[in-house]
Amino acid sequence: MKGRERFIAAINNQKADRLPCQVHDWMSYYLKTTLGGKSDYEAYEFFDMDPVIYVTPKFTFSDKDKAKWVTRTSDGGTKDGIKTTKIEVTTPEGTMYATHQRNEITSWYTEHLIKTQKDFELWKKYNPQPINVDWSPVIEAKNRIGDHGIVRSGYCGFGQGSPWQDLAYMIGTEESIMLAMDEPDWMHYALDTLLQKKLDIIQTGGKIELDLVETGGGAGSSTVISPNMHTEFCLPYDQIQIKALHDQGTKVVYHLCGGFMPMLDIFSKNGADGLETMTPVSMGGDCVISECTERIGDKMFFIGGFDQNAGFEQGTPENARKQVFDLHKACPDGGFIVSPSDHFFYGNPENIKAFVKAAKECVY
């Protein structure tokens, strides 16, 4: 099999000729500091790994809409290697503020843009919606890698993934949980607002050129919210969003970078084709992948499972190989792409080479 055929077999929850593998996107820090500035394409080639390229489409907005949502940034200074950026968003009916920070590895918000229900109404009314979706970056990536791999990414998110994760990104995770408990009616209103905006973008974009679209988000994990809360505030919106994505011709993977074993049966009802990142206990999750295979392996394919700290960042080739073989054994019927369960920023390239080599040896 060629790489693309191999990945597609796994995404269809079928057996390939052997175990496919990927990384959970290449981090620019690792490419720059360890791989001498290689691109993600060059990194996959360097490790002789079938590529899984993360590319999003281009969105076009009307000048009229953009004029009602004016974003200004100012330098908040740099301290201890952390750069702070102050953000001001002006609308015809009010101004909102946020604070963003980044270091050489990653970035985060220390002040969320949406702080009140009034702020949310400003966002709902004035945040621009795309008037066109240009799939050419995705098509170019697919043409570049040909039959060697696939192209995937998130799509039409306002933070990441699905409505619950979007809102947690916009107003904060703890704030979302408290609002869900104290003002459930408003929470459903906000989630439905986000969903309808997503559905509008999906409709505007037409046929989806991505091989795989990521939904979900870690804020929906069982290490963050209860199964009951997930059932009420995630599942009904996930089901509608995922169906809309399917209707436009793509496969969907539900992303949870945390605990999820108490929710496996819930996930199997949301309509997604697959589940990631299968985070093991050693990485702060709770995944027992053999149990996942037994309980929902006939309904969903899996991506992930690999402890990148023990295998890549602080590991050895021997540890990387053992993990791959163990994961392959836990998913004997295919429908599995072995991958780090999250991003990694350090590690001897020899560990990644061992990871790839072991996957090639795991035949079905």
C-alpha cells in the first residue's frame, strides 16, 4: 500500500497492510532547534514517514464586516522570555480587551476577550463571518504529497474544535463550567449561537477538501467535565456539527487530549468516525487502548496512544519501539494510526526513527 491508501484504510476503520504512523503536527520549535529548520514536509521525508499535513483553507471576509470589528495590538513587553501582547477589539457598540502571551515554544491567553454576556452579544453581532472559503492551500498540499499521505486540520472554529471547546477558549474553562451550572439556559443559547455560525461556514465552504477534520477539544474531557455535563453541553451540538461535516464529504475525528474512559459510550453516539488522542495514564490521561478496542473499536477508529515524553523527549529507541508494538497488539483489527498523544518539543531524532521503523514492522 501507498501511504495515503494506508491512512484511508485506518480512517475507514479497516486493516491496512501495516500500522500507519504520524506525529501530532510538527512543532516549529522542534523543527527549528532539533531538525535544523526543516519544513513539516522535509521532516516527514527525513524520517521516511508517510506525511500527515495540517493545513487550513483561506477565509475571505467582507470589508463592511471587518470595519465593524477592528483589532489593534500593542506591545506589553518581554520578561523572562515571555512576550506579552495587549489586544483591543472595537465594535460600533463597545470595546473588548484581551491579553496574549508567547514564548519560543508556545502561546496562551492570560485575559479572555469575552468576559460578560454583553461581550458575547457584541461578538455574536459583529465578529465577521467568512463570505468565501478558498480550499486552494489544502488542494496544493494534497497535490504535493500525492499518494504518500493525507491532509487534515480543524475547520470553522472560534478557538478549537466544537462549540463547548470554542466557548472555553473564548471565556475560560472554569467560567464555562460555572455558567453551565448556574445559567444552563444561557449556556445552551451561547453554544447554539456558536453552532449556527459553524454551520453557516460549513455551508459557505461547500465540498470539504480535507481528508480529515478535527472536532471536539480537551475542555470536553472527563478530566475537565463530568459525563452528565458532556452529554448535555457537548453531545447534541457535536452531533449536528459532525453530520454537517459529513454532508460536505469529509471524515471526522473527535479530539480529546485528556481523560475519556467514562465517556466512551457517549463519544460513540456523536457521529464522529474516529477518536484521538488516546492519551495514556503516563501522560495525564486515562486511556486503556485495549479496552477502547473492545468497547467501541467496531464504531470508531483511533489515533494516538503514544507517550511522547517517555518515547521521544526523554526516551530511548527501545522505549519507542516497545510502545509501538504494544499499541499495535492492542488494536489487532486495524482502524488505528499510532501517533504521539500530543505535541513534543524535544527529543533525539533516533527515537523518532525507531518509532517509524517499528510501525513498519507491525503488519496485519
